[in-house]
Amino acid sequence: MPGAKRYPREQWDEFFCALEALPEKPRSEQRVTVSEAMKEMRAQIVATRAKGYTLAEINHPGGGESRVRCQHWRSQICVVSPGGCRCQC
């Protein structure tokens, strides 16, 4: 079984220098996971809940609908509105 690949230290140093030289990507082009976004928004969500809003109202400002993976059957797609899930499961 072959061992781990080895590279010259100089090649790694060049790679690290290239990474450090990269400019910050514009915020509008940065991709984030839902988990990362929720961590960033947690304080805002808590403050909004303190104003009396429910999570459903926070999730759907303006009363809009969205299509999400169903909570009951993870393989189904449902229409979710502030009134709840309208499953066709």
C-alpha cells in the first residue's frame, strides 16, 4: 500500500503565499450553508421572537409560500405557508 504523497516544502510555501494573496470575495458571491446562515442570524431571530413573532412568521415574511422538503416524508416536496404544511403525502 503506497504511503502519503510528499511534496517539497517550497511548493507548499508557494501555495500558502498564493492563498494569502487572494482578495476577499464579495459578500454577494460567497456561498453559505443553511447551518452557517442560521448561526449568523441567531441573534436577529431571537430579537424578532422577543417582539412576539413566531418562527413560522419569521420564516415566511409577508405571508409567502415556499416549496420545501416535507417534514413528514423527507422524500416529498410540499407547499409550506405560514399556516403550516399542506402535504400531499
